[in-house]
Amino acid sequence: MGDRHVSMIINAPPERVFKLYTDPGRAREWLSGVREVRATGPPDQPGSRAVITYRWPFTMTAEVLGAEPPHLHVQRLKELLGLVTCTTTARFRPVEGATELGLEMDYRVAGGPIGRLFDGRVGNEMATTVGEDLARLKALAEEQAGQRRVGPGGGGMRMRTPQPATLQGRAVRLRPVTADDAPRLTEILSHPEVARWWGRYDRDRVQRELVDPNDGTVTFAIQADGQAIGLIQYWEEPDPDYRHAALDLFLHPDWHGRGLGADAIRTLARHLFEDRGHHRLTIDPAAANQRAIRAYRRVGFRPVGVLRRYERGPDGSWHDGLLMDLLPEDLTDPTVEGSSE
Ligand SMILES: CC(C)(COP(=O)(O)OP(=O)(O)OC[C@H]1O[C@@H](n2cnc3c(N)ncnc32)[C@H](O)[C@@H]1OP(=O)(O)O)[C@@H](O)C(=O)NCCC(=O)NCCS
């Protein structure tokens, strides 16, 4: 038993993506290994069924459990021998004319202890295959929408880190960092109030770690008042048994103490819970960083414990960190902000 979550931004409206996703006649164009799909009933009506035959000797039945075109589609897939069943929930979220398609797969492998042994492997393979399938679906939808031409590779056959969407908070907006942000981020990090906690950054380090990180970190510029005022980032633990996301951020000192840090964290936290399917988030400020700790508490983070001599500061000495974590039910409501303290 397990679950996996894959999401992707598709530059086409939700109606188009939903139609393509649910159209049995087009499944062969993007679903790996499919030879034939025979459907009984419309794909957006609960109770409709389809039989999916793969190129290798493998057949699945699909039953639509729920559909709200063009926002939601839930179906249960069952391999013919009943060894694998999977409930797939597809959410189509409009994001500035594009669609964020999030796919949650809740699967079960039968077969007692031996089956359980393969559980993780089935899940990982499924997530990889579905990532590849979604990349093909994306290429088809964008081609239809006139957003791109499909070139010789078919358009993205690899599992990719999901592209971050633009996220709207109460007062801040989070958008993907671009190379143009490098000078501004370097400038913000040069302020002693920020450098004290983040360390020294030159343009190269900003480029390497914040503009173009290659360790899976996803970075957003924090926008307010029409300008970039800081950065917030997350990194996801890849081991499914320890799945969580870790956050960090900084703001320009001119914008400290106005609740914008809390706004940015809350906005990203919501995205990580709702769109990335996380059940736990962590953050680990320096134990002496009272402002940060207070801002995180305000969002709902709880202290877990002190990480002794956790990180080396710019002065070369080791200092304590505070591990804090947040579960979805802890996230405070911004409309009653302050009342939770
Ligand atoms: C940490 C940071 C992101 C917080 O964002 P922010 O917008 O300044 O924080 P908020 O305004 O949302 O909340 C700050 C809270 O700390 C309180 N605070 C402000 N200065 C403080 C201080 N010197 N000591 C203790 N608390 C302080 C504020 O009163 C507020 O609490 P309240 O809402 O209960 O009144 C921001 O200050 C920052 O970028 N700091 C420099 C870099 C940094 O420390 N990054 C975090 C690394 S883990």
C-alpha cells in the first residue's frame, strides 16, 4: 500500500487538458505501452468503465469513481488478476491561463509479505512512468493549444522536477526565480541582517544555489509591491517512507516585521500540502533567530527540539538550530492571524 504524487504545469487551459486526459481514443498517444482502450460510457461519468490492454500481456480495468469537469477526475484501476489496484485522482488547477495537473496515485499490491516487499518498487516505477506519461500529455495539450511544436523527442519523455506555479498569497506573490533575479538576490543577501543567518553569497553562489540549483531545490522569488523582496525555497525528501519538504527563506530588511514572511511561508505550505501532497513540512532556523522562530510559530510550526552545534556560522563557530515541523492541521488561518498565538 502506498501513494505517489506527480504534478506538472501544462500551458493549456484546464478544459483542454481534462478532455485530453479523459479521452479513451487518445490514450495510446500518451499512456505508456497501451495498445487499446475500450470504453463503456462517457469518461466523465461515475460508473463508466474502460478496459485497457497493454502491448505486453497485461490488462487493466478502469472505473470512473467521480468527475467534475474540468477540475477533478477520480478512477480506480485494477490489474486483471487483482494483484495491483490503484485509485488515481487527477486535479486540474487553473494557473494564469495554464493548468497545474496533479496526479495522486493510491495503490495496493496484493500478495502478503512478498507483495509488500515489492510495494515501494511498484510505487517508484509507477511515479516514473506516470511522470513520463504526463510529459507526453503536456506535449499533446500544448501542441493543440498552439503553445509549442512537438520536436523529434516527442516532448519531454523524462521525469522532471515539477515546474513551480506562481502562488498568490495575501500580500505576496511567489514566482519562479529567473536569471534576471540574480543581482537583486545578491544585493538582499549582502545586508548584515540577512547575511547573519544565510551566510555569505556572491553572484556565482546565488546563480548556483538559488537560480539554477541542481539538488532538486525549488526556489521562488517573493514579490510585493511590484518587486522582488526576497526568496523562499523548498527541498523534498525523496525517500517515500520519510517524505516531507523542508523550507527556508529570506526577505530584504526593509520588508521585515510586516507579516510578509509568515504570508510567504503560509502560501508555500498550502501549495506543498495541497498540490504536492505532503503531510509534513520542516524548517530549521538558528536557535538564536527569534524573529524567524516567531514568524514560523505564527504560521503554525511547532518546535521539535534543539539541534546542538547544528550549523557553522559565518564566524566559523558551530551554533544550535531549532527543528520545527508543521502538519496540515497546524496551519493557521490568515484571517484570524495572531489569534492562534
Ligand atoms: C525571518 C524572516 C523571513 C521573517 O519574516 P518577517 O516578515 O520579518 O516576519 P513576520 O513579520 O511575519 O513575523 C516576525 C515576528 O517576529 C517578531 N519579531 C520581530 N523582530 C523580532 C526580534 N528581534 N526578536 C523577536 N521577535 C521579533 C515580530 O513581532 C513578529 O511576531 P508577531 O507577528 O507575533 O508580532 C525575515 O525576518 C528575514 O528574512 N530575516 C532575515 C533572514 C532570516 O533570518 N531568514 C530565516 C532563516 S531560517
